[in-house]
Amino acid sequence: MKNRLFASVMALAAVAVVLSLVPALAAGQGPRTQADCPTGDIELFHRCAIEKAKSFTPPRRPDGRPDLHGFWVRATGPGSPSHSLEEGSEPLAFIIQGRDPGTAKVNVIVESADRMIPYQPWAAAKRREHLVNLFAPTKREHVDPDDRCFLNGAPRQVYGGGFQVLQVPGNVLFLFENSHAYRIIPMDGRPHVADNIKLWVGDSRGRWEGNTLVVEVTNQNDQTWLDSHGSFHSDALRVVERFTLIDADTIHYEASIEDPKVFTRPWKIAMPLNRSGEDGVELWEEACHEGERSVEHMLEGGRLLREKGVTGIHTHDVK
């Protein structure tokens, strides 16, 4: 059954965790707001951004490439794709914060017939099992790997927190706020590492297609989730990211995702990334492991529920 009281308590705990991990990207103000393209409906933003990119002339580096240097963060607006690509933020968390739960919902999937992750039947059943275990976790593997302080792979690194982009001869560097993660992206056309090498952040290779930075990520392990809703993948995951400036302070971010072991077909997400809004910004350390106790509390609560025979599934239904 669904236990609303427990759901509210867990949501409150989630809020505490989230507030402790709010991106500390800017030294003062938050990200600048992008102009023209709406963000309330990601499909509308996606179509608008494609058109804007056609007419925008981005600033250039000395080598003539578009200048992506700077600090970036997922655009403020309704919902959080890191919580759920399909459903956005946890509505109960918004209620506890005194905010309208209706603004929590956002779906960033732009290329899938029903705008849902196209899981194979066995994989859909496994994802549901993850959601059941998230309701009352009793083992550490029942908890989102991000909450357990593991590294996020692609594409979640990009929408899971703030990051810095550096362009140096032969490489593009991504420095992420979360857990000291980074990606070194060679731009010289070298092949990926051997298939038997699996990494938490995968193996990235970049190239330019006009004004778009294209990054292909392979060789990821199967231990990360795409969001906090148990959206898992296998080690056959391949992600192709596209970073396109559509104005001086906004990147149109797209990620094409395929995994023939888990999904029935390739699919795509999109969202805006905003430049940090203040000079002198720096990434603040978010080590995660230091003083982390939330997972222990989640497991304690899950064990108490199961001892009382309370079962359920993590859901965004607040009726």
C-alpha cells in the first residue's frame, strides 16, 4: 500500500539532502536567465533552440571554435531531471518547501513516442523493482548511487550540478562540482579505449560539427543511474552529447541515448544550460562522502517500515 505519512517524511529527508547539495556554483547570484526560448515545456524549448542556433553567431576562441569557456548549470525552472527524467522533481518536497507541486513536473525526453524511457519489458520490471526498494530501502544498493556518493556518468553529470568548461589545445575539459569529477575530452580523433575497460564516467571523445561541440561517451560501467528514479542502464550504454550556444549565456544541451541490452530503441533528452551570472565565480568543493549520514537514515527508516509490514512504491502521485 502507499503510506503517505512515510512518503512525506522521506520527502522531508530528501529536501534536507538536496539543500545540503545545492549547487554552490556562483559566489553570489545564480545563473543568468536565457532569453526568448521558453523552458516550461522542454519540447517547445528544444524546437526553439534549434531555430535560434541557426541565426546566432557565437563568440570565438583564438582557434576559431565557439567559446564555451565558463561555468554552467542546468537552467532554473520547473522540476529537476536529475530526480526524474520523466517526471521532474518530487512534488511532496515542493509542498514541504511551501511551493506549488504543480511546478515540479517536467519531462526532458524529446525523442520517444510517448516521452517515456523505452525500456524493454524485463528492464521496465527491474526499474519498478528499484522504485519499490526506494520506498523502503534495506540495502545500500536500494539507494540511488548518487546519494551513495558514487560518480555520475553521462549524461547525468551535466544536469546533476554545476560544471566548468575549459578549452585547451587538443582537448576540452569538464570540471564537475559533484565529487571532484572531471572529464578530459580529446578532440584529435583518437579511438575509444578497449571495450573491456569500463569506467564510472566512461570514455569521452569530442569533435566539432559547425558550432556544436559533439561528445561521444562509451565504456561506462553499469553502476550509475540516469536519475533518482532507478533509471538504470547496462555497460553497453552509448551517449552522444551536443552542446550548442544559442545566445551568449545559454547552451542547448542534447543527449542521444542508446543501450541495446536495456532499451527498445534510441531516445533523446534536451534542456537549457545557463552561464553563471557573476564574475569571479568558482566551483566550491562538494566531496559528498565527508560527514554523509543520509543513507544510514534511509536504511533505518526502510527497515522499520518493512518490520511493520508497510510496502509501497516511490511515486509522484500526491492525491
